[in-house]
Amino acid sequence: MDRLDSFPMCLKPKLNVFFLGIDSQLDDLDADHSHYKPEAIDTLCQLTKFNKRELQLMYRGFKQECPNGMVKEETFKGIYAQYFPKGAETTQYAHYVFNSFDHDNTGAITFTDFVIGLSVLARGSLQEKLRWAFSLYDINGDGYITKDELSKIVQSIYELMGKAVEPMIEDHTTRDHVDRVFQVR
Ligand SMILES: [Ca+2]
């Protein structure tokens, strides 16, 4: 199977960092006084495929990692890197994932951004997952995936795998991969 085929699904465990440290005492979303005021929990239930209890648990984990209720890109990259082996270069791919979650391009992922993105990855339909994957590849958001954009994403995915992969990644590996995708059949 092509390595790219399964990558959106593999993101889910990588993002589980936000679920760590949850204990039995739940926060009440509506009573929260953090800097960022999340959407009312009922609205989040409508926007995602998570129920109220799941959202409360996630919010608690999210707030532990990000007490002010927002994740800046540098923080996101730091968290992301912890879930890959040493030697893996995660910065660039984490940048693209961050952008795909930061819907309104504010430079920070809010809890709302986070659960909407995670809902698609964890419970979205095939169509929703494909739409998310497309938005990841369409770096400039113009509705088209160019060869250049595909090259950048494929390169970042190869970097994620680190140096110790078989067969070894050569300089031309990315180019060959992209050429195959764009080949007219
Ligand atoms: Ca584009």
C-alpha cells in the first residue's frame, strides 16, 4: 500500500497528548474562565461527533496542555515532536497539520478548532476525511493541489519517517513519488 494512503488516520494517536492527565473530576465548560472562551458545549456537540462528556474530558486535557486555551504553532510543534522517534524531522509536517486545524488563520488553534479537526480525523465520513486531506495538501488554499504543493507535503512525510527507513530515502525519492501521482494514465 502506498504510504500516503493511511496517513490521516495515523494522526489520531499523535494528537492524543491532549487527552493525557485526565482525572475523574470534570470541568464544566460553561463555567470556565480561561482567556479564551470556547463555544458553548451544546454548540460544540452540534459542530462535532463528540458527546458532551467526551468534550468535557477533552477540554480538561486541552487546558492542562494549554492553560490559556490556545495552542500556538511552536507549542503544537513541540508536542507533535514528542510522538515520533528521535531523528524524525517533524517540524514541517506539523506546520501543515497546524494550518489545517487553524481554520481562520489566526496563528493559534482554539479548543473549537481542535475538536472540529479531531472529530473529522477520528469520526468523520470518508468524504470529510478526504476533504481534510485535500485542505492539508492545498497549502495556499486556492482549491487546487499543484505539483509543488504535493512535493512539499510528500517531502515532509518522508522527513517524519526519519533516517532509518527501508528502502532508504534518496534525494530523488520525493520527485519520483510526485511524478507517479501526476502521471497521466
Ligand atoms: Ca493550492
